[in-house]
Amino acid sequence: MHKAAKLRQMSLSDYVRDVTVSQARREIADARNDDVIRLSPQGQLAFWKALHAPIKLTPAQRKLGAMIRGEA
């Protein structure tokens, strides 16, 4: 954190306060906005993998599909 504070040319306490207040404001705004989902990088990857995984139909889903197509 010292390096980040130096890069911003701030004292460490000012840097921590600035970052903390900014993050708190984002979290409050997100809490008011119901359509925002926050995921960790690992959670984002798991979500992406789940969305892109091949679909595996259950026997009941196959039967329903056949019925809809008039094959049953």
C-alpha cells in the first residue's frame, strides 16, 4: 500500500481513507441496484464455465422433447 500511496502522492492514511470510502460508496450503490451481481474472479470463471458447458438433458427432458416433436 505504501507504493500505491506514493504513486498517488498521498500519505498512507489518506490513501487508505480514499480507497475505503470509494469502495464503500460503490457497495452502497450496488446494494441499491438489484440487477448487479458481484463475483470473485474464481466465481466469474465458474459462472462462465457453467454457461458454456454442453447441455446434458435428463431422460424426462428427452421424453418431453419427443412429445413436443410428435415422436412419442
